[in-house]
Amino acid sequence: MRGLLLLCGVVLIQLLAAQTDAQGSKSKWQTLTGFSPRVIARGGFSGLFPDSSIDAYNFAMLTSVEDVVLWCDLQLTKDGAGICFPGLTMSNASNIEAAYPNRTNTYLVNGVSTQGWFTIDFSLKDLNKVNLIRGILSRSERFDGNGYSILTVQDVNTELKPQGLWLNVQHEAFYAQHNLSMTTFLTTASKTIIIDFISSPEVNFFKKIAGRFGRILVPKSYVLPLDDKQYLLPSTSLVQDAHKAGLEVFVSGFANDVDIAHDYSYDPVSEYLSFVDNGNFSVDGVLSDFPISASASVECFSHMGRNATKQVDFLVISKNGASGDYPGCTDLAYAKAIKDGADVIDCSVQMSSDGTPFCSSSIDLGKTTMVAQTPLRNRSTNVPEISSLGGIYTFSLTWPEIQTLTPAISNPYRTYNMFRNPNERNAGKLVSLSDFLNLAKNSTSLSGVLISVENAAYLRENQGLDVVKAVLDTLTETGYTNITTKKVMIQSTNSSVLLDFKKQSRYETVYKVEETIRDILDSAIEDIKRFASAVVIVKSSVFPDSEGFVTGQTNVVERLQKSQLPVYVELFQNEFVSQPYDFFSDANVEINSYVTGAGVNGTVTEFPFTAARYRRNRCLGSKETPPYMAPVQPGGLLQVVNHASLPPAEAPNPVFTDADVTEPPLPPVTAKAPTSTTPGTPSKPSTNAPAPSGQTRLTLSLLLSVFPMAIASLLLL
């Protein structure tokens, strides 16, 4: 196996110095040394800043473990200078094409004719005109105008003084063909620089500089392979075999903003933990574009059982159950939400034509089931009061008909070719409100349920269905009027609905403000307090954004909490495209920003496991919060962006007023008139429907943030 690894280009050795003392308790880790795995920052914090730029390296050091190792892809210029640059050709991660449009060349690289701007055609002085830019298009281009210079190995050592330096030599043979010697450079550089690690895919290179191999560097798939559907296969024995042979194993390929195994539910911390804390082995180090996530995984989330003590208290409220892993509002989604540690599971109540209340994330079954592929697709109707588009609405089908439907998982980011748990995309079954309440009642871990009610006025006036009465009757039938161990919360965007519940019951009521707001009037708060005991707001009402950059923080949370109204925020998702660039494509960083930064009382999430695990991480209980678990400074990232690259100013979000709250009372239930029309005939729009609440639907936008400690340090550079 050792020979195969070497031939595959996964050789790693330590050139000179012994590995510095690692953090962590020796007794806890299954690494070769017993110390915690090393965190290696590939090109610095290259997931945010241009690879190998001064800010990428500095930010990695400021937000990672103390002994973070800085990775430099070593290239040589035509005058023999060693520079840190991610590739042999330079067009992908620099503006060299604009600086030297006519300096392309063609060379054989590993036997393949390759055209481009090669480092060997430029002197170090030539490269003074070249700046680093992003090399991966899915990452932010806002830093491309910052004028980052290409750094030499000496620059990295002198300006940053890293605890560890790793040089990756990818093309030693190519340089040798052009009379440039990596061996000579390394020998000379090592006289003034401590080079802790060297890696290369070329075995002959190591024969020139060393006689032993003490470490190996392998891709993730060598340890935890995937099948053709991106699900994990059983782990290999590579790590255990290497450790038996006295070899350390470092693993490459970690980046939060690339597809990972579906088993991880788009959560990078779960992926890191599967390599460093799986109970069977631990790799000795991880190479990451996002060293903050690797650092937190090792130092905060490792060796933490499901029953670990909560370090911070906030409600974890599911959104349609664990709908990131299973079709929403199904028995499987609710069971997983409970297993994953949710405090409160939710049911968005819909009504069938025969008056059965059940759970579904949408009143349009075409959005939540495979009804469009069944004969029931002819029940499609146009209901302007609900949508400008036609739909197959719940009130057009009986509950027995609905029970025959196959549920469908939500894929909100299919345009990015990101799909949730495809093996289970149609798993589970829809549940009635009664079944939902009984499931929750029998759970010993849940503290309560949240029942969401929308479209009540339309259902009363046009379909003869009283969803308020149906919910109250079901709560009574399932014994919730006598239960003191389970909290019942009724949520709606309509004040009229909550007032109706308030008059008829003593359940807690939660007012949902769907519109993104920048402030809320005292009069509106007082109005809300008449009918609600808590408020749900969207994320951008806490951290407003402009084209993906957080511009600051509102005082909406503070003002509501001062009036004794707990604040829950939605919607939290794990997919990196749902988060701002400077939440580092990590749902844990985002949750931390809202909980320890903004102080919200609860998170509404499609991935309850991530939020429930976050609040148990031991770094939250530390006397001094480490940088990788520090709250963010809203708007701080904008200070690092070149002024010319700043997004244009946008109109401010509105202030929420009492006029946005006030609504006419719910209309009485109107008996549905007999009709001779066939199913699928559009219903006649009502002319007496109550006015909307004044709220608009939220389009999920990217929020941006940055750590105050790191930003302050960057600004001082």
C-alpha cells in the first residue's frame, strides 16, 4: 500500500523541524501521536480571500487554532524566486492576463501540451504588476480589487511568522526541465526559514532531499470513499494501517463550499468529525480552505456526546420537521427532528375538502407531493387570493385521497445543482394534525409544538372550512388541554387569526413578521402584545444586507425583547448558498452569529441536528471565547473591501408600524354552496376577503458578517 500511495502522488515528509506541540489532550485522540489533529490552511483562508494573499494568510491565523499551519503552493519564477501561488499557470487566480496580455506560452506539462501564463516566463519584478484574485467563481469577487500582491515564501515567513509552514511542490520535474531547481531553492531557503512540511506528487523529488517518509497526504476519498450517488461507503483501513506502520496521515480536499456526502446534510462540521472523531480512528491533520471550520470541529465539537450539557440556551424549532433530510411534514421528518434534538416540532396546518386538518408545508400539494404525476392532477384550480398561479390545493382533495400521495423533499437550491438526500426524496407519509400531536405528546425530549395557521379567512369564506376550530378541537381530542409538560404555540402572519385563538384558548401565540424590516414602532409592539406572546422574524431583519453584504445590525431583537417578547428567527439551512460568504459557508458560524451575537431566543431550522449540536459545543463554556467561536461584527467585512468594489447602496427596509399589524376580524364560516361544476373548475374570487397583513414574502438573501477581532487586525495591516 505504501508504494501505491507514493506512486499516486500522496507523499508527505517533514523536512527539518519536528512537529510543534499540538493542542488538546493526548488521552482523547486516536491520532498517531495522541495529540489533536493539525489544521492546515490551504493558501490561508482561501475560501474567502484570494488564495495565498496576505489577508488570506493573516485571517487564517486570526480565526483558527494557535498552531494552524499555513500551506503554500510553491512555484518558481524565471529568476529562481519561490512564490506562493495555487497553480503552475497564472490566469485562473490572478489578473496576469490584463497585465501581460501577450505573454502566453505553450509547454509540455506531464506530457500534455498546455498553453497559458507560466511562472517560469516572469521574473519576480515582472510579477509586481500582477495581483491575486479569486480562483473559484462561486466565491466572492469583491476582494479582487484589493490589489493583493503575490508573496514570496520569505514574505510569508517574515510578515506573518506562522507557527507552521507547509510547502507543496507540485511540478518539480517541470521546473527541472527549464533549468530551475526546487532542491536548490529549498536548501537555500531552509537556512533562514523553518519549513515544517513539504509535500509533492513526485517521488523522485524526495529522493533528492530526504531518505525517509514519515507522513502521507491523501485525498478524502482514500479514507472515506463515496458511491456514485455521493453517499459514504465503509471507511478504508488506510489510517489504521498507516498508524501501525508509524506513519501519520493528513487528508486533503476539505472546503465548505463544495458538494460533500449526503450523509453530512451539507454540514461541514459533520464531515470534519467523521475524519477526526468517529470512534475508530483520527487522521493526523486536515487541509482546508476554511480553517475556521476545521478548528472549531477539532477544538469545540470533538468528543461531544448527544447528551453533553447545553452551554447556551435557546429554542431549536423545526421547520416542517427535519425537512432538510426528509420530505417535510412527514412521519420520518418529525421522527428525525425529535431524534436530532429539536425542542419544538412544527406543523403547518392545511385542510382537506372533508375537513381533516393535517400537516403540509404548503397549501398547494403540487409543491410538497408527487400529485402532478397522478390522476388527481385534474383538480388544479386558480385561486387568486392564494396565488397568481394555478395549484392543486388541499381543499380540493379529501383526506383519504391526500393519504395516497407520495411526498416530495424540498430542494430550494436545485438551480445550483444541490439536492437533498436523493435516496429518501419520496420517503415517509403525510400525517394528520392528530397524529402529529400524539407523536409529540409521546416524546420525552420535546418541550412543545408549534402549529402554524394561514389562509384562515379564505378557507372560512370560500371553502366553508374553519381551520381555527379544527385545530382547537384536535388539541382537545388529543388531550392537550390537560397536558402541562408540553407547550403549545400557535403561529400566524395574521393578527386576526391569533386574536381568534386568544379568545378561545390559553395557548401561546406567536406572530410571524414575514417582511424584512429595519425597525419597529412602539405602537406596533404594543399592538402585537395584545394577541401574541412571541415574535418570529426573518434573518435579514436582524442583519440587513445589500447584495450579499451585511450592512449592520438592527435593534429589532433588542426592542422586542425589552417588551418581554421572545424573538425566534428563520430560516436556517445548511446549504452554503443560503449563507453569506463571510459566514464562511458554515451553518454553525451563522447560528453562532445570531445566538451569541444578536441574542435571539430561538432558531427555526430545517436541520435541527446542526442547531442542537451547536449549543452543546464546549467552546461556548470557555472562560475566553476562542476566535473560531467568536460572534461576528455586522458590516465589518465591508471595511475590508476596496471602495470601488463596494455594492451600490440600496433603499432602506421599511419600519414596521401598527398599520401593518391591524387587520379586520376573521369572517364567519360560510357554508360552501353546492356546485355542479366538475373538479378543477376555478373558484370565484371573493370580494369581501380581508386585507393582507401588509407583509411581503421573504426572498432568502445572503447575509454577510465578520469577526471583530480579525477585521480590526486586517485593517491595521
